[in-house]
Amino acid sequence: MTNLVLSNVVKHYGSVEVIHGVDMEIASGEFCVFVGPSGCGKSTLLRMISGLESITDGEVRIDGDVVNHVPAAQRGLAMVFQSYALYPHMSVRKNLSFGLENLNTPKAEIAARVAEAARMLQIDDYLDRRPGQLSGGQRQRVAIGRAVVREPKVFLFDEPLSNLDAELRVNMRREIANLHRRLGNTMIYVTHDQVEAMTMADKIAVLRAGRVEQFGTPLDLFNRPVNRFVAGFIGSPAMNFVDAQIADGRAVLNDGSALNIGPARQGIQNSDQVELGVRPSDLVIDDTGPMSATVTEVEQLGSESYLFGELQDGSVVTVHQSGQTNVKIGQPIRLSADPRAMYLFRKDNGLACYE
């Protein structure tokens, strides 16, 4: 298995710096996900690892060897693209074997690798078809199979499921996760979908504007986000944020509502301006709650419900409830939250403040 280290990796396009000194270590056998909004640099960073983009500064090391100037084909990596990138005039079997043939791999070995990949990805019945005769999910399996037969040190996935419908995305991400468990290879996966990141990853790197905001396990990022950006990006539905001012251990909202925030938080003093963060599942309808809201929308999903409420200062909050709800649009409600479920973020720099 293979570990991968990025040391102060920088990328310029002309005079514009798009990747700003990224440091990261991905351990052997880990499934690492790069996640972030469009344009944050996650695909560029992946392409720099693969060798498809040059590195302006810093180092990429694979098993201790610096590979900055090693051609992509010689890095021992295999990439799966968003667009599948299959040869339309070739059969599935030929798509799988073509790269190995170019490497002068013995025919018997090619046949064995193709058969094993086809069995593993359940595309045995499609080997003599062409890509145009396959569904999107089947084509994506072929694209993954083409990477599997190469037996790479590291698999690189660049938003491989973004062209699929919602149900197929769920099925395919399970298949990729199962593939990782079977093979045990190091995998790096790029997506803008934080649900994919949370469900698949051993480690997540949250990127914004070419910088890694936080790198850690999914639950580390969910439970202890380092700043407002990570807190708002990780978690579905997104965390609620409300402006507040600190006064004697309480967060006072713009409408005068005051919430107990529990023990003192580092870096927070009286009169400081903050944003109070509470996840929708931690907001509770409570007749004696300090927050007052008017329900503006109700989404009933059968096994769960989402309420959208407007606070007196115009802020909008989401409440997630299990099961069905009798709350109606236009109904006034009061809300509370356990102080242990509340996050505080400094208004001036967005950093989280913990006990």
C-alpha cells in the first residue's frame, strides 16, 4: 500500500496563485475525499497529484519519493474521470485491456485482470458491448474497471458520480466504498457533495479558494469544525447561523432573545460579536424556549420533517424533526437548544470558539 504526502504545494496560472501552500499526508490504504464548492481548487490539486498539472512549488511524495517531475504514466496512479473517457469504438473488453496492451503486458495476464475486474464490478455480461450500448452507471463501472486492471498504487476519482441520477449515485458510492474495502488501496476522491464525503471517507480535506480549511475524519469535522465555513459546509441540512452578542455567559440575539451558552469559550469576552451556530437537528420546539419564530415553510418527508422559520430579526432557521409534524405554515413557535449543541464563531475572523 502507498502513502502520499503534499508539502507546501503551490500552483500558479501566470501571476495568479490558485493553490496556496497545501500540506497534507494521506496514509497507506486511506480513503481521502477532497470536498469544497466549485472553483475551490480540489480538481486542480488532484491533477497535480496525478501529474496532469505541473507543480509551481512544493513537493508531492509517493512512498517517500518526490514525483514532481515524474510523468503521469510513470507515477503508478490511475484516474477515473467525471466524463468516463471511454473509447466509443471499442468494446468494454477492449477498453479494459487497451492500457495493459500498450504496456506490453502478457496476454494471459491481461485476460486474467480483465476477468477479475469484470467480476468484481459486475460487468461480465457487457464485455462485448460498446460504451454507447451501456447505461451511465454501467459506463462508470467500466471506467473504474479500466483503473482497477492497472493495479495502481493510488486510485484518483475526479467527481465520478456527478453525471448520474440521485438513486444511482447512492448505489455507486456504495460500490466504490466496497471496492476500497476489498482492494485496500489508497484512494483520493474529489466531490462537491458533502454527503458523499461524509459517507465514504476515512479523512476529508475541506478546501476553499485553494486552501485547506480543515483536514480530519468526518466526525472530527462535523463535531469540531475549526471555523464557520467548515461548519456550514459539513452537515446536511446545513447548520443555522444567527448573529449575536456575548453578555454574561449568554448569546443575545438581535431581537433581544438570550440563550445560555454554557461554560466560557476560549477567545470570547463580553460584548464580542459572534455568530451562534446550531444544527437543525439540535433545535427543539419548546413552549418555554428563548427563540421566537414564525413558520414559513413545512416539508413533510414521511419519516422526517423540516420546518423553516423566520426569527423576529429576519434570520431564517431550519428545524429537523424525526417523524411527521402537525406544525402549520404561519404558526408561531418557540425554540431552544442544549448549550452543548451550540457553536460560537467570531464575527471578525469566523474561527470557532470552544471551551
